[in-house]
Amino acid sequence: MDCLFCSIPEMSNPSNPEDEIIDESENFYAKAALGHFVFGYTLIIPKEHFLSYAYLPEHLFPELEAFRDTVLDKLHNLCPHPITILEHGAINRCQRGGSCIDHAHLHLMPLAPDLYPLLSERFSFGELGSISELRRFNDEQISYLYYQKEGLPSHAVQLSQDVPSQLLRQIACQALGEPELWDWRARPLRDVLQRFKSEYKGLAVAASKGSRTGTNG
């Protein structure tokens, strides 16, 4: 299967900064998002190929949540805003839920504005007890959108028809007052991405130095 997100963990020296892993656990990795319209925009991706998180096996959700929280803690050191967590939930190649890459990925966006008012104008979201409840969309074979404002309950909506590609990015850029930045193909913003990637990786270097100093002291 020719899938970029599957191949990234195997890259020893990626040529593009957006293809470099900045953090990882046993079954997931994080990378800076191309089309980096807000500093700190990160993707969390399973190393194994799943079309969306609705297909993730039940036993992997605790690891996903723990890894997500680890990444969030580091983002808080770099970004002043709470994190909004989003997913375009594809179910098959026809019901894509606005996804433009056929591999599950959570969007972590540090955003001052709350996207829920804009989203609720178009969709009737239901509250989820946990992110693992996305598996019901797999059971029902229907695409979805997932939304969570950090620290608040998560929400999802099943889609009766497909939505435009990168819809959630479009809504986020609208809320930021920069509607022209939504398309990562047209506006990759690699300069901002590169700066974030360097600062995020610097956190690990600083933590490692602090650990050694503590051990030796």
C-alpha cells in the first residue's frame, strides 16, 4: 500500500520537515502539520494503517489517550492557547468525512477561538464519553466529524452526506480571520512548521540535559 503516513516511521532522513517524527509511543507518532497556519499544529497518527480512528482496535485507545496527553503537555510549554482536537472520520473511499489522506490522524490545533459555535451552526453534535466511542461509526459504517476543546467533553456527528475536503481546517481559519490559509497544498507554511518542529524537539533535549544534571548532582 502506497501511504505516506505508513512510510514516515521508516524514513531515516526525511527530505521534508513535515515528514519528521517529533514524538512517538509504541503504536503512535506525532509530526508537525503541513499548512501550519497556527503555531504548534500537530498531527497524531497510528503507525499501523487505519482509515480513521473509528477503526482503531479497542485495546489501543488507552495508549492513544496517554500519548495525546504527553503531546498536549509539551505543546503547553510552547503555545499559549488551549488545544482543539479534531478528526475527519473517513469510513471508506466514498464516505471520506472531508479527509484528504487515507490514514487516521488527529489534528491538535492551539486555538484561542472556540470552533464549536461555528460547527454547531452546521452540525448537530452528540457528546461522547470517550474517544473510543468513535468505534460505533465503524459499526454503523458512516463517516463522522470529531471535535474536542481541551478539558471539555468530546463530541462527534455522523454525516448524512460527505463534506468538503479539509472542512475543519477551513472553519478554523475562518475563526482565526485568515480564511485564505486553509489549504495546505496552496499554503504549506513550512517556515512556521520548521520553527515549531525545532522548538518542540528542543523540549526533549532540555529535559534530557535536566535529567542528566539531576542524576549527576
